[in-house]
Amino acid sequence: MAVKVIIGAQWGDEGKAKYIDILAAKADMVVRYQGGNNAGHTVVVNNKVYKFHLVPSGILYPNTLCVIGNGVVIDPKGLLDEMAGLAEQGLSFENLRISLRAHLVMPYHKVLDKLQEEYLGEASIGTTGKGIGPCYTDKAARDGIRVCDLLEPENFAARVRQNVELKNKIIEKVYLSKETLDADTIIKEYMDYARQLKQYFTDTTVLVSEAVESGKEVLFEGAQGTLLDIDLGTYPFVTSSHPTTGGIAIGSGVGPSKLTQSIGIMKGYVTRVGEGPFPTELNDEIGEQIRQVGHEFGTTTGRSRRTGWFDAVIGRFAVRTNGLTDIALNKIDVLSGLPTVKVCVAYEKDGQIVKDFPASLTELAKCKPVYEELKGWGDISHIRSYEELPVEVKDYIAFIEAKCGAKISYVGVGPDRDQNIEIK
């Protein structure tokens, strides 16, 4: 039995989908366990680009069962649109399964997401506007509507009417907006979604548990990244779920003792989207070069990502909080051509050396990176074995491995699925 998880070990956008795609080739099942269509995964196969938001990227393999778990929040319209686009690229959804316990993103969630961001102005979180946060809010407040409710039309209609009445009051009285919603329109719309999707609905907790217990190869797919975890991330500039390994048990219904390998994806540099402190951020020509060469623009929003040098303080934090057994160091080819590369090994704050990632954003904002500098390297995108890598790249890998405290088992030298080197 091999039960593995791939998680983002930075602020997301580390290239998780590429490694999910590689490992899914050997997996019997791929499970998405948190987040919504605010996340985006891009997979390149034979120069053909596939973009995923809710559908597990294991769907590229016809023999792999793909599960959207109970910890995911699902926008049915977004899911159907995504499926339609992928179907045009020749993909089948015969092996897709959707948890009956997953919560639904409703139209009022999207409206409230937008209005809250507008209300906060410069203090906004920088959400994708997909309604994910308000959906998780309703889930915690026990006002949420789940997939299983779609199979009980009368109950569904009653819950929608109750929620719309409350949400319209908030929209009108708190945000002074006229963007109110009509309950009957929503009910009709979502009943149509249910008609199109109900063939995929099932109790995924049973499905996943049976696969694990029978010794199948199961791969859990995380969205976003460790520093966006609602408990462990750079709060409040975080997502509303648990992208860390701790989220697997809650988001899939499988106990944590079943996990055998935890792989954290890190880029050879760091990026983040939205607001918040970023100690190694590069607001210069190198930062812009990394952005352009690395195509650092969001899959979901198209927003440009902020870029910076690799941060081993973040790396150590991710290894510790996720219990990482392995690191996949991705996109180091993006740094090719730079005469030197820097790695942040600690922070300096108020004259003191800080080696652990702070909880307080006020403290983090005061932190200045302490760098060590290594020699750069030339083009490596054509290389397919560790032995062929330049000594400078091997030194970079060894340095990061030592500073983060986990084995680097994979190195990414380009976007294609074959541009990956496994280090035995």
C-alpha cells in the first residue's frame, strides 16, 4: 500500500499539478481534499496545456479514479464549465466521483465575496472573488448547503430561501448594495446542475477508505500551499481551508495514520499572490525576469505573482508542519543564466537572528532576509538525469536540502511532464 500526498510547501503555485500528473500515472485513485475553484493547476503534456480548478488532474489517466472529497467546496457551474472545456480536449469523466458531503458555492457567496473586498478597500485580502471564503464561513456557521441536499429538492429549496432572505438583508443593509438575489432563480439553476452532475455523486469517504484498505495506490492532491493554510499560514492573507497534510483526514474521511509519504513541492524561488509580507521579495529586474521566464501569472485569475529568492525559513516551517518525507524542487530552470543565486537561511529582526517563521505578520514585516550566495548555472532544460546536472545545480540542491531538513527526491527542469529528474 502506498498512500501519498502532494502539497504546496510555499504560498501555492509551486507546480503541484506536474508532480500529481507524474505520480498519478501509477495511482489507482487521486483525491482532492480541500479548496475550491480558486485554485488552479496547469499540466503540460506533449506541449498540450490542460488547466484544472476542481477536477483532479489524475483525470488525464483513463484508469485512475478521481475523487472530489468532502473538504472541497464546489461551484457547480464552475465545475461544469471546466468539464466542458476539458471534454473538448478529449478527456472523459467516467472515473470522476463527487462527495455527497462537499459544500456548494452559491451565487450569494460570490456576491458577498466581491462586496466584502470592495468594503475593505486597501485592507482587502486579495481573494479570487470565487465565493470560497463565504462558502467556508457558512459551513462553519452551519448555514451551508451540501451536495447531498441537491438530491432532496424540497429540503434544498427551503434552505436556499432561508439563506437568500438573510444574505439579501446583509447585501442591502450592511453593504448598501442592490445586488440582491432571487431564491427561485437559484433553485431552478441548481436543480439543473444536479441533473447534470448527480451521476458522479457518492459517499467518497467509503470509496477512499476501501481503496486504502485494499492496498491500492492512493494519491491525495493538495491545492494552494502551506502558507495559505487558515491555521498555519500568514493569517489573514490565507485561504479558508487546510492545504497542509493535516487537512487530508478531515477533507477525505481517511485517518492520518494511513499516510505513507508526504511530498512538499517547492519552487527554486518563491512566489505569492495578493497582499501580505514577503521577506525575500524582489522588486527589481531579477524579480521581473523570474516572473516572465517562469510565466508567473495565475491560472485562475491571470494576476501576476510577486517573486523572490528561495526562503529556507519557509522551507523548514513546511517540512515541520507537514511532516514532509520528501521535497520536489521545481522550476530551477527558471534561474538559469543568473550569475549567482541567493538563498535566505534566516531573518534579521531588531538586531536579532530569527530562524523560525513568525506567527505575527507585524513581526514578519520587520524581518529582513539573511542570504547565502551560490554560483549560478546555464541552461538545464534538456537534462534528464541527476548525474548530468552541473555541479552548481547539485550544490544548490544539496544546500537547500540541508537547510530545509528533508530529502530532495525530485527536481523540475521545465514545465513538461518529462522535464523532471528523480533522485534515487
